[in-house]
Amino acid sequence: MAQTTAGSPPSPSPPGRKPNRERPDSRPARLMMGAGALAAVTVIGAGLVDYPVAEAEEQTTTQAPAASTVAIERPVRYVRLKPGQKAPKGAKVIREAAPTPRIVVRRVVTSPAKTSTRTVARSKQSGR
């Protein structure tokens, strides 16, 4: 082994081994991962636990609540009856409007008989 003195460079690493390189410090990344995991566990825990809710104070006045009328709208349900079916008792029957009739207009054109003479041109076949 070679001894090093104060002013000489360090001896080379033995063959077959990679030199040690400096790596970035992983502690800040680990700290951020831990903080994120803690936040996730907190959110999950808050979703599982049923926290008590402050209830509103009851009214201590002795006045009776004012009577109010509320109109309740009930949905109208239309039913199409099949041929031969009857509506239940008390049901309002609305007749379905008849569809507009399908009108087909055909125009028949009668033209007077044409009496034209055809002119036929006769020619000899070339080459014969």
C-alpha cells in the first residue's frame, strides 16, 4: 500500500470497483413523502369517523307556527291503452288525436297520341 502524504493525491481505487460518487441527500424527499402520507391518512380517517354536529338551539317562544298551504304537484302519468283495455275507475280518459291523413297526389298526364314519322337513314356498311 502506498502511503499518502499531506500534499499528494489519494491513491486510485482498486480495480473492479466503481469509485464512490456523491449522491443527493434523500432526507428532504423522505420528509415530503412522509408528510403526504400523513395527510392522506388524516383525510381517510376523517371520512371514516362520524363527528358530532352542533345542533341548533330550539325556539323558546310559545307562538304557534303560522298555518301555510303548500300546493303539492303530483306527476301526471299517461298510459296508452291497448285495444280492448279499459281505463280504471275514476281515471280521466283523453282521446288520442287522430293522425293527419296521408294524402298522396298522383298526377296523371294524358298526352295526345303523337303521330310522328320516324326517318330511318339507311347506309351501306363500309368495307363490303
